[in-house]
Amino acid sequence: MSFRGTFDYSLDAKNRLTVPAAFRPTFADGLVLALEFGPCISLWTPPAYDEYVTRSLEGMSRLSPERRELLRFFSAYAFPGELDGAGRIMIPPRLLEKAGVDREVTVNGAEDHVETWSRSAWAAYDADLSAKVANLSERFGLDPAR
């Protein structure tokens, strides 16, 4: 499934996120919550997260200190999870703190995973992205009119 769309939610008192209904079937067999390089938390299917990590480390020597550091990051800040009966997932406090995510969140599809941002951080990023997208498209030879 390709994840698309942007949704605003509020975490409850137990740090549970309501996953958009359209995304829930993809996570029926579990998910991985992981810290992203940007200030957000991502939700992956376990096979997609494993592939992401593998591809990210491809070509790096297994003995490389940089590879070990990246592997530690990918492993230390990834947590298994399951949706509850109401389609919610509890986000570990460690991830919320590291990502700077508070109660008011924006959830957006990111093709092969889902991102959860602090609503204010997403608003700032989105404004910047909207200003840059035309230049990015032009730089890589994409015609936004097509």
C-alpha cells in the first residue's frame, strides 16, 4: 500500500495515536515505530522497516564505525507495536521526547511509511516545502504541469 494524505489528531493521555482508518489494514499484523532523521516518528510494516534499514546500510563495510552507529540508531529507536481494537498505537515516551512530538500531531503518508509530526513542526516544514517544491521539481527535471 502507498500511504498518502495528511491528518490532524491529538494523542490521548496514554500517548496513543489513532491511525487513519485507511492505513489500519496494512498494519493488521503489527508495525514498527521508529525515530526519523527529521523531527518525526514513522510507522512501518516490519518487512518494510527491515528493507529500509538494509538498503540504508547497503555498500557499507560491516566493520565500518559509521555503519555501526547507523545500525545502533536504527535499532535503539525502533519499537514493535500493534494496533488496539480502536485502531490506536501507543507511542513510547522516548520516541516522543527525541522527536519533539507533543499531544497535537499531524500524520502524513510518506509512500512506504507513515510519519507523525508535532503539528507545529509539520506546519513549519510544510510551509518551507511548499516554497521549495517548484525549485526541486525543476532541479530534477520534473514538470509539475504534467
